[in-house]
Amino acid sequence: MKIRSSVFASLCLIFEIFGIALFLRGFFPVPVKSSFSSKSKLSDLPAEPLTGNSPNSSKVPTSLFRRVVIVVIDALREDFVFGPRGRQYMPYTRNLVERGSSLSFVAKARPPTVTMPRIKALTTGSIPGFIDVVMNLNSPALQEDNIIWQAKAAGKRIIFYGDDTWVRLFPKHFMEYDGTTSFFVSDYTEVDNNVTRHLDSTLKRDDWDILILHYLGLDHIGHLSGPHSSLVGPKLLEMDHILKRIHASLISRETEGSLPNLLVLCGDHGMSETGSHGGSSEPEISTPLVLISPAFKRKAGMETPSTVEQVDLVPTLALGLGLPISQNSVGRLIQPVFQGTSLRDQLRFLHLNGFQLSCLLKDSMPAFEKEEGYEQFRVAEKSHGSWMKLYLEGNTSEVLNNMGRKVLKQYLEALQAMSAALSKQLGKYDIYSMVVGMVLVLQVLLLLLIAMPEALSSSAEVELPLASALLSLPFYLLCLLCCSVHVLVCTSAEGSCYLCSLSWGLVLVATAFSCALLCMLLSLANQKMSPGSRPTGKSSGDSCFSELDVLLLIGTVGHVISLGSSSFIEEEHQTWYFLLNTLCLAVFQDVCRKYFQERRGTGDEGSYLPSMEGPSASLSPVGELSVGAGSEKWLALATPLLTLACCRLLRSLNQTGVQWAHLPDLGHWLNSQEHKAELSLLAAASLVLMFFLVQRRCSLVSKIALALGLLGVYSYRAAVGNVLFPWQPKEGRDLSKGTVEARFVYIFVLGILFTGAKDLLRSQVISADARLKSRGLWEVYSGVVLLCALVLRPHNLPVLACCLLIQTAMAQFIWKELQYDAAQTTIMHYWFGQAFFYFQGNSNNIATVDISAGFVGLESYVEIPAVFLTAFSTYAGPLLWACHLVCYLTSERHSRSAASLGHGCYCFALLRSVPVVAYILLITALRYHLFIWSVFSPKLLYEAMHMLVTAIVCIFFTAMDQNHTTRS
């Protein structure tokens, strides 16, 4: 069976996506949860340990606090309270920390440091996984046991104001609530005012027991301008004033003989040096936890806050309010909170926490009895029983007190060991799904590699021995073997496997497909290794690799090998910067050889220049400049050097990665208030250069729309205060959200895209006009450039301008003049796209995702546009280079245009497949290592999503290419 190489590449990508989806289904684990479907109840709590036959009490210690106010300040870093800025901007809170009746801790949040997973951790005590990052966009109701449900079941009246994620997680738990959207990051004022406006009236009321306030303004400021913005100080002062009002109200309502109130100040996560969050850097995971209550001793001075886990707040609050601990909680008591109680109550609290952790340990670990923490808990429980016997007998000696202190220490050590063991086991992997997905991906990759010579041949077709594979005896034997393995796994698996839950019909189809694929691989391999076989792609004179081919091959393979180290993944931008610089030097060598060495040998100076058919021939479909033949040589020599200079400048613009991300860069300098004029000048110059580079292949209407759109981009940035108009005063101006200006630009983007789509349809349906098709693609590309200019931050506009400049110069003076083939051009575009992903300031850490781009031109949170704009802004660099690749390969003046798109599609499919396979192999071997969760999981999702987009683009343009070839 023969199929076109572009169709073959697209099908391979689709099958790889299925394999990756199956692998991800097994890789993202089910969180550690108790096997009991019901919630914890007071009646289920164990009795106090007691040695002998005396009746022991199952009494639960009374609650320690009458009312609790929990203030969650989104993205509150610990240095905002305990550092120098805390003394300057939060003076009242800092005074309570240093000399008030309070307890201070640094609470460590586990990655992913995103709001919804952190709220789940603060209420259930469990450790969410990276899959919750996706669920953060549309949080479903929380079904597992949590402290909010326990409080409501115990008759506690709960009021909530703030982030509406709480309302979605707990839709029927609050007596009163008012939610505000957490995704509209452009608003950092009203989003907090909507919470504070309820404060005075609520604090005066007596009809509530728990008040939860979640403030979002600080997080939004971080996303907009970072942790060092001038807006952070006033926001911290505002939060400090609110805490002062709450604390004063709680103190004034304290009465003698009643239980004290408790005020809790915490952050759900921290904030990186770029103002985002989601990763595992120290500023992102370190949050302050301040407990303020008359029940605590007054301090004499500032003490260094001790470190606790964020999930430790759940059992502490639960027992402090007389509630059962959530079944899935892996937290342990914050012991200083209970130091004011009797020794018997302290031991009882620790015993209840230990019993809950031991039950969870039994459910999640088959060999739980061998765990050190479980053995320590059993020893402490027996010692506790002996102590209780002496205590009930009325023994008041010092020996009893020392024995009690020893038991308390044993409990604390047991709790720490059990909590650590449960935290390490982030979940239960579906190994079966991971192995099957990995096998499918490997099979498709091998098929791509074996079929490469045939796919890149002049016929651009691949012959697959499908019929012979289906009719062979090994195919049926493999099917029987795979079905037997499936039955064996599904009948012996301890946990639930996704594949075992599928119907037998689907399993048989998947098994037959995998076995047929393996038989085709063996058949193709046998054909390639037979003595009579020879490659059909290139002639014997072209069979050897050029120096550039060797570089591209070694660079791509070397990058894949570098993925075996987490350090290389964290600093992957360094790999791409090195490869890009080396590529520029290799291209420079090719240019020198073409224009100097070879011409000196032949003496024919014009033999290597393209023929000029007229004045308009120098303007190609990808927007090349008109230059004279004499200056073309020097411009070709200057292009690699210009590219090197641009890349070096862009490296200084944004520090990225992990190790050096905190260092100052040119972007920080431009974004400071003192250098706004320089940023304005640079942004304006970049927009002008963009217009000059893009407009030359557009129609007159599109040129006007592009010019007005770029003017609207600058107007939008001026409206939100990022840049200045020359006539606009620096002080005293009114800032807006720029909604009108941004929507003005969106109109022109849609108009340009519509014009390009119209030309594309005309070239495919009405007439097979290659020039019309090329112009349509270029206008679509122009619309993409305009949208990029709108959503990118103003200091990143030079990145976009340099991208267009390099594309224009390379297309005219390098790729075409040096006659690079489609495979070489595709790999170069791929390398440039990857490098420009990091030039934007991105990294493999999800904390570098700029979600503020998702709200450009929006007055409220609208999910689909926000997600699209955020993803578009993040992957603008690779997307622009992929679009330019399509424009270049479909150029009417490009040689072998009928097969060039198929070759490019095939190469891009191969380039997207190899890194994904490397990640899958690596994380399979290291699946129990914790560091992969903060590095490999986001990277694997990025690669999978990139592959999905590649498949869609390949399929779309393959259909266009085949239609064009048929009509021609």
C-alpha cells in the first residue's frame, strides 16, 4: 500500500498522540486516598490507649477556639512578612509576629504551586498532582473528605468571601458567600474591594463560626509586573490594615470564660522572581503561616520562624475545632499550637493524628507494617497506654511527667516518619498503561526512522506492507500472546488499570493494530537489510551527508541525549543557544564557500545566482527584499553574523531557566519606572520594523489594517501604563484597562486573517493559483504576527522584530541561494523556533507562563479566549517559525514545491517524535523520583501538546498540498 509521505507523517503523529495520551493516563497518578468512601466521623475515632482491662475513654478533647478567621492572601511570599519588606509595608502584622500572642511558621507548599491544588491541600491535607493544574481552569466540586465538610457536618456556620474557586470546590457548604473570579489578572483593586466591603458588617455579627477571606490582588500584581513592582508595597499595606481591623474586632469580642478566637494568616503559594507561580523554586513554595490568638504566649522578640508543611494546617485546625481529621490528610499536628493544653490532651491529640495517618498508610502501602513510622507509632501507642494507666491511678510523681514527655517525643517522631512516607508516595502509577503507551510510541518512531529514505525520495511516497503483515503467521501469534498478557495482567493487578476497564472489542482492535505495526516494522527492516535493496531517494552522487547535514543530525541527537539529565532540562535554553550559534557559523562557512572558494575555482561569478526575469522577480512569495546582484553576496555574508548578534542581544533580554533566573536582565531594566521612556522608544522602533518586514507581500487593504493594528498595539500598551506617548505626561495620567484599544486591534487581526483565508479558499476551490495561495498564507502569517505583537509584553517586542528580521534575511540570502532542501530548512526552522521560545523568557517551568496575556482586551474572565491567548503567547516563537516554514515551503519559486511540503511535514513529525520518546523512556526509568514532578511533567505535557498542534497543521496543509498537486 502506497501513501504520500506527508500523509504518512501525519498518521504517525496521530498514532503517537494516542500512545502519549495512554502513557499520560498512567503517568499522572491517582492521589493517595483512603479506601473508605464515607467521611470521617467522631464516632469512628479510637479510644485512648490504656493497658489492662480497665475501660478506656473515647472522649475527644474539646475544641480550643470559639471562632476562626482564615485570611488567605494569594501569592504571599514569606519574605513579604518575615523579610525587610514586611517591616516596611506590614508593620502591624510584623509587630504581632515579634511581640504579640502569635505563632509564626514558614509553610512549604508542594508543587504544583497553583491556586486550586493549594486550596485542596489546605482543606483536605492531601498532596495534589500536576493534573490538577489543568483542573484549575474549571474546578469541579470536591468530593473527598475535607475540613470544610467536617465543619459543616458538625454544625459550624461558615462564611466565605473571595476567590470563587472555593465556591466551585464547596458549592453547598457556605452559609453565605461572595466569589470573585481569580483569572482576570488585570484587576488588582476591585477584586479585593469586593471582599473587604463585607468585612465590617460580618465581624459585628454573631451568627458565624468560621470566616474565610481569600484576597487575589497581590497575585494579580505579580502576574502583571512582578514581585518588585511599585504596586506591591501599597497592596501589602492594604492587607496589613485589613488584618489590623480583623484582629481588633476579634479582641474586642473576647469574653471571660469563653474560648479564645483564632486568626490565621497564610498564603496559598508564593511568587517567583518573574511574578508567576506553579513551579518548585524557593520563593514559590515558601509561604508565611501566622496563627494569632490569646491562647498563645506573648513573645518577647523576633524569633526565626520554624518550617512546617502547608498540609500540617489541616489536622491542626481540625483538632483545634474539635473535628475529625480528614481521611486523606498526610499532615501532622503543629505541636506548639497545643502546648497550652494538659499533657493528657496533648498525647490524645497526637494519638488521633497518628491513628489517622496509620489508617491511610494501611490503605496506600501493602507492606505498611515494615514502615518505620508505623512501628514507631505502635511503640508510642503502647507507651501511651502504660502512661494512661498510671495517670488514672492518680500517680503524680515526676517519673510520670518524664514518661509522658518521652511518649510525646515518640509520637512526634512517628508522625514525622509516616507523613514523610505518605508524601513520597504521590500516587499509584498505572504501569500497564504506561508500558503499552511507551511500546506504541516506540513502534511509530521506528517506523518513521526506517521509512525516512523512501519518504524523502523524489516520489514522496511510502510503501507499507500492510496486507502481507495481516496475512502472516507471526501476526496471529503475536495477537494471541498479547491477549494472554492482557488477561494475565488484568486478573493479577492489585490496583485498577485503565486498559482493564475497556471493553474486549476495543482491546482486540488495539492489540491487532499494535501487532500489525510490529509485523510491518519487521518486514520493512528485512527489506532494508536485504542485499538487493538500495535507497531510492538520492542519487549516488548525493548519498553522502554534507557538513551541515552532520551538524543538524548531531545537534538533534545531542539535544535528545541531553534530556537524560534534569539539569539539562532545567537549563535547556543553553542547549538551544549553543546549537543556534553553531548553526550560524556553519551557515557562514557555506556562504564563504559558495561566494568565494567555489567561484574562484570556476571563474563564473554569475553561475550561482538565480535568474532574474524582470524587476518584480526579486520579490518572492515570502516577502524578500529587492537587492542588486552585486550587494547580494555581502548581504548573504552579513546574514549569519546579523543572526548571531540578534541572538546574543535577545539572550540578555530575559533570564530564564532555574539557576540564573533570579539575576537581573535587560527586561527588568526596561520594565522599571525610571526607564519607561527607553522602553517606549524600543517598542515603537520594533513595531515600525515589524510593519516594514511584513507588509511587502500583503494587499493594500491588509497593509492599512496592519499599520492601524500596530498603532493600536502601542496605544493599548500606553493605556495600561507600560509605555508613553510623546505628548503624554509621565505623572498624573489616568490608566485604563486598555479594553477598547485591544479590541480595536482584534478587529484588524480578524480582518487580515479573513482576507488571507479568502485567498486560500479561492486558490483551492476556484483556481489552482499558486501565487494567490502564497499571498493568502502570507496574509494569515501577518495576522498571526499582529496578534503576537498585541499579547507579548512590551519588552518582548524586540524578540518579535528580530524573529521577523532573521526570517526575512535567511529566506532571501541563505535558504534559497544556497539551495538547502526541505529537510534542512525544516530542521533549521525547528531549531530557531525552539530558541525563540526561550528568548521570550519561557522555560520548562510552568511558573514562567504569562497568564496576563490571556486577558488582553477582556473585561471579565471568559475561559476559551483566556486559555487560547495564554497558550498563544507562550508558544508564539515556535508558532511563528512553523508558520514561516509553511509559507516558505509552499512558495511558488521554491524548487520541487510539489514535494517540499510533504518533506517538511515528515521532518517536523520526526523532530517532534524523538524528544517525546526520550522523555517517556526517561521518566519511566525514574518514575519514583520526586524531582520529575516539577521538571518532567510540565515538559512532557508541553511536548505532547506541541505534537498535537503539529499533527493538525500537517493534516491541514497536506490536504492543501495534495489538492494543489491534483489541480496542477
